[in-house]
Amino acid sequence: MPVAKNLPNLVTERLLLETVPRALQERLPAGWTVDAPEPTSGPDTGIDAFLDFSAPSGESVRVASETKSVIEPRNVIRLQERLESARNSNFWDIGLLAARYLSPPVRKRLINAGLSFVDATGNIYIRSDTPPLFIRDQGLDQDPWRGPGRPRGTLKGSPAAQVVRALIDAPGPWRIRDLIASAQASTGSVYRVVEFLESEDLLLRNSDSTISVPDWGTILRRWSTDYEFLTTNNVSRWIAPVESIA
């Protein structure tokens, strides 16, 4: 698997499928082996290939791998359901998602869903209970392939802060025009923040065209992470004068 300073210019699903076994073999304990991927055929079941890990004891772990160029937080549940439904016709021990890049929120959701993952920047999480196996490695926390233009995947900036503040100040549900008025931000900015929050599964769009926040604490924690208090603000040191005591 490429390291952060030597990433390919283009990461295709085929390249991911080819590099996953090598990345895992490099990190497996001594005596463990991983077979070449076995591509699936026939109807799309949500599984692109199977890999088999073999322990020195002779026990093996079958991994069902699905590759995606991009995975957003809201996609995790659907991908989990696809892999689980495929168990009926294809036995496997570990469900694994391989992608070009997996953001920290996506990685957290995959772990909570009981899924393993690999991305092209070196983020890896593999867990098996029988036989016992645990692999975890850290890659990048930002997508190195994101091109120029309006930044995505962040709640930085005043408009985002205004929208988040409005959403957590009142329970909702909200109509967009009311949120724009409450946040006192431009229409375009509010729509962009709402779209991002929805993609991160932090905001729900209801059947009556309103939006609501399932967990305001999660949004607040995400905003505080993106805001980066220590780097966004300028910190200076001062010496307070000491008055003499008569």
C-alpha cells in the first residue's frame, strides 16, 4: 500500500483490489499469509473479491471485500446491509471496505458497524475474533486527491459556525428559509452547510421538506474539531502588573 509521501496520482478500484493483499501481508504477524484476491462473478452482491488469511495454526479467515472510490458517512449503513445480505449465499468472516480515502468520521462509523477497512493513504483496521487477529495503522486524515475549488468536508468558517449555532439553539424541525433567517448567513452558504451535514449523516431531511438534527452533541463535537481552536486563534502571552502592598 502506498505511503503518504509516495501516493499514486490515480487510484482506481482495480488498483485498490490489487494492493489490499500486499498492504495486509506487510502488517500481518509472522507466520500469517494472505492469498491473492478471488474476484466474484455473476450478479452484483456487494462483494468484489474474497481474500483468505491463514494463521500458523492452520486456521483461516475469509474476508469479503468491496471497493469504492468514495465512501461518505451516510453510505456506511447501506454498505453494511449489502455485505450482510451477501452472507446468505457467500460465507465470510470479515466484511472489509477498501477506498481511495476514508475520512475520520467514516472510519469511526465503519468500526462501530463491525466492518474492517483499508484506504490508499494507509488507514487500516482489521479485526477477527476467531482466529484472533487485530491490525490497525494510521494514514492521512485529509484527502490528498481533492482538487482545487471550494473546500468540502469541513465546518470551518463563520457561515458554518452561524448555521451550527442556529441548529443547536432550537430543536427544529427547520425549514431552510427559517434557518437562513436565524443563522443570518447567505443562502448559498446555508445550503452548502446543510448539504455537507446531510452527507455526514448529521442532519436528516424529513418527508415534509424540513430538516432536523438527530443529535446536536454530535454536530457540536464535529464543529469543534473542524474549528481547530488552537490553530485558528492567535495566542499571546502577557505579564500582569503586580501592585505593591503598602
